[in-house]
Amino acid sequence: MKYIFFLFFLFTGLCLQAQPTTKVYKVRNNSNEKLTDAAIVLPIQNKSVKGITVYCQGKEIASQLDDLNQDGIADEIIFLSDFKRKEKKEFTILFSEKPFPENRYTARVHAQMFKKEKDKSITPITEASSPTGTLYNKLHHHGPAFESEFIAYRIYFDKKQTVDVYGKFYKQLELSRSLWYPTDEQLKEGFGDDILRVSGSTGVGTLKGWNGKKAIHIEPVDNREAKIIANGPLRTVVDMNSDGWQYNGKKINLKSRYILYSGHRDVEVYNTFSGNTDSMVFCTGVQKIKGGITEQNGKDRIAVWGTDFPVNDTVKYGKQTLGLAVDLRKTNCIKPTEDKVNYLFLVKPDKNNQINYRITVCSQKETFGYHKSKDFFKYVRNWTSQPCNLLEINY
């Protein structure tokens, strides 16, 4: 009989260990404005966690687990919430050591990258690398692309690594159908399209080298990589890695990470270096738009609004009007400058060997956005005046 009791307690103990654990997080809006789709990002303490469920006021809300360093262990929890000014909320998270089914929440973001095949078909991929540093013509839409309901971005897989932009009429996800190049039928449906001709510029917020007179591309490199690290349902994370970049007579490695949240048009950009970057100066900013106007504060913010043709086919496609902006408050800025094609800030890595900032874009054709330069610039001023830590999290 004692063996039966022993087995019973052993079985009971194993069942209890497999049960999810629960934790309550208190989150406060530190700003005087209401927040929509504010992102709550939490580190994961227990590395055995494979699944989570998040509740707010007893109601389950969408959440996401991300493995940012791709070691098979989840690193961060992500969920979104609206807040009134100075509002406090409690969120209850159930942790499980078993993964939950994928796609249990509606996707509000999307990321994609495709390899071109010899038969002209395309194959979806999540990573690509090239020792020559370029796969520009071997990838559909020339590199990784990602979107929220508001806007879409792509990054060129070549020496430019420029961030390009796709504007929308309506708040919706489109890239899974349009693949960046909408058909005539999709355009009639109200799909958006490419709104910017970036050429060799910074586009919006691309990090570049600086030769004392102008921005220079990220070349030569020993290897270049593109990786889709996370693909929804609430945020996308895309990395562009440049290893062995020969710059200023040294070899350094650069990881540029782009994070876009659902309900947002702005992207967080994290540039992390390895190697000796002492005395190195880089630059970033926004490209000049023909006939455009700019607004900047001279220390950590720059924005431009203008109208130009986004593609070479000026017969079929008309001019596009848009705004571009960069928020450099978290960056070690040296001074503003410009070259022939860009409005720039010279920047240096911080003590963590990083250059981090945010970028944002608005298309005039949006039915939900900003349609005049003064409105866009007002949005940018407000965007860059909010506290860097909008949310206070206690647990």
C-alpha cells in the first residue's frame, strides 16, 4: 500500500509542477495624454516558459513571446493596451511550460522576405546572407519588408541598406497580397504602394558612415545578413547584420534591428556595434524631397515634408506627398549637417556601443493620418516630446 501512496504523491507533484504560474503586473501611464496601443514589453525570468496568456480586468488580450537571440528560449513578453491619462492598470499573466497553438490571435502586423527562383517563382524565407554583401536582385522587393495597419517599410539588401516606405489609404495589412507591388486591380480596391524614391539616400533613418563631406554606404563587408526575428501578431522584429565592415581603417560589425508594433507608424531602430568604434562618427537622418520643407530643433529631431515621383515610371504613377522624421533623443548626437541628398545628424556610439533612435512616416493619401505639413510637424513635435518611458511597470 505504501508504494501506491508514493506513486500517487509523485504523480500529483508532477501535475502541480506542470501547472502554469501566475504573476500580476501593475502598469501606469506616466503621460498627461491618453495612449492607444501602448506596448508593454517584459523580460522573461523563467527560461522554461513556452506559452503565456495575458488578462486585463478578467478579459484575455492578445500577447506575443519573442526569442530575440534565436537560442530557442523566449526572451520577451509583448502585449498592448490603451490608457487614459495617468491611468493605472493591472495585468495578470499565466505562464506555461507548454507552447500554445500559433495563430490564436489575429495578426496585426506582417513581415516577409522572398527568394527569387530560376522559374521566376518566389519562395518565402526568414533569413538570407551574402559574403558579397548584396542580394538586391535575388530577393523579391530587394530585401525584408514589414508592416503595421498604418504603414509598411522595406530594407534594401545591398550596400545602401536604405529604409524605403509604402503608404496606405486605409488601416489594413496588405503586403501578404500586394507583395509591395500592387496590381492594377488591387490599386482600384484601395491598396497603397511605394511612396518614396530613396536612391542612394538615407531614406528615413538609415544609419550610414560619414567621410567628412557626405553619407557613405555600409561597404565593403565580409558578410551581410537579413533576418526576420519575429512576425506578429503584435510586433515585427527585423535584423540587418553587416559583419566585417571596413570603416575608418578598421573592421567592425553592425547589427541594425527594426521593431514595429501594431497600431503604430513609428519604428524603433537599434544599431549595435562590436569592435573598436572609438573616434568613429556615423550619420543618419532623412532624405531631401524635391520642393520639400523641413523642421528640426537643431539637437535631436529632424523632419521633412514634400512631394515627388516615387518611381521612374512617371506616366503610370503620379507624385506622392509624405512626411519623414527621426527622433534622436536617445542618441549621442554631435551636430546637424547635410549633404547633397540628405538632412543629417552626425552621431557617435554610446557607452554600450549603440546608436538607437526612432523613425516615423506619414503619407498624405491616408484617410486616417495627416494631410498637411503643419499637421505632420505638430504630430512629430508631440511624438518627440513624450517621455521616453511612457509606462511605469511594477511587479
